[in-house]
Amino acid sequence: MSVRAYQILIVDDDKTSRNILQHRLKKLSYTNIDISRDGVEALSCLASKHYDLIFLDNNMPIMSGIDFLRRCKEVSILDGTSVIMLTGMADSATLRSVKEEGLKVDDFMVKPLDPKILRAKIERLDGLCASWSAASRNADTGAFLSIRMDVKGDVSRLKMFGIFHHDDKHAIKDIPDRIAAAPTGTVVIDMRDVMSIDEFGLGMLLLINGVACLAQKLTYLLLDGRTIRARLESLGISEIMRVIEHEAEILPRLAVNLVAVGA
């Protein structure tokens, strides 16, 4: 693969570090470079594009490099991608986590980056990427979303992880039916690990709410401040669906029925 076709993603919250690395990569003729400031942004990038190489810092807000790798491992989204972890000289905890958890890291570099070492490491990893077919490298990976339904006591939980975009229609087309068929009267849609959501995802939420109402299900959106809560609330979703941050906030089913009867 020519260096000009090489797709690189830099994931680092420090602007100076990003700029230095980007400058050094361009001097080596690598020009297809995208930037992410944290792991959440990086997951969004991976949802729509394949990267041959990711430079990943660990100490970032919102989602650290290690947490990013854990999420990627859950959905095997780094197949065919090399990862160079950027660490401090004494960052033994990061090295231990990578080794013990079997996280996807192909090499390490210590900041500040040495230009000669940088070039040598990329050239070594380029040989690994060359074994993947051009179709695999150029394929549109689309969005990714994993969904699991669990039942605990009187509550059914639909847990989602990933990117809630139109590209994942196949993964979510049966959600309304699963909500309607849930064996309990209360359903919690756990979206604390949904990294981003587009208009299709928003429309699906409204459809889910409508189906739940017809099926006489009491539904809650379980959200927190790490991912999409602010966006959903800004669009008024909390005025349409019950948004909670802890399952302890779920109203007893009996109390809801009494309110309905009284109304």
C-alpha cells in the first residue's frame, strides 16, 4: 500500500501532541489523517471508516485509551487495524492492562515521539496491513450496535452498545417487536453506552415508545452524562419518554396503575 493511501487516526486530547504527530506524519508523506480528541469521537470515526493505523493516547477525558480498546474488543471492530499506544515512560499500569486483558495494541511509543522510531514502527506495521485485501481495507464498515435483552424480576432490560445510526437497520429492526413481547410490564432501554445517534436512531426511539404504549409497557430510557444524554434532552426526548439515570428511579408498577385509574 502506498503511503498516500494509508488511513491514520490520531486519538489524543492534547492539541499540541496531536499537531506534532500530524506534522511528523505529513513529513513522512502520510496525508490521510483524521483527528479525535477522545475515545468516544474515535468510535464514531470507526463506525464509518476503516483505518490502517491508530495512534492512541491513554489519558483522555470522557473515555480513556484503555476503555476505548475494551469497547472495540467487545465488537471486534479493530480487525485489520494496527494500534500504536502512546504512553509515558513509567506507565506500567497501561502496559499491564493491555497484557492481562488481551487488548488490541501492536506497539508502543513513549512521548515525546522520536521521528526515526516513528517511521520504523509504521513501516513494520505496514507489512501487517498489506496482508489484508484491498476490498477489506476500502470497505465501508458502517455503524455498529450490539443489543442484549435481559429479564430481572419485574423489569426487562434492553442494553445497547455502540453507534445508533441508520447503517445499523438490521440490528434494530426487531426492537419494537421485542419490546411488545417483553415478559414484564416495565422495560428499561439502557443507552448509557450508545456513543452517538442520528435522525434514524431518534425516529426509532419514538417508534419504540409508540409500540410500548400500545403494548401497555412502562418504558424508561436509562442514560448518563457520558454519551448522548445532553443531545436527547435538548431535542425534548425526556418530555416524551421517561429518562432516568439510576434504576432506583423506576416507579412501582402499582403506583402507575393507580395514577392511570385516578385520571
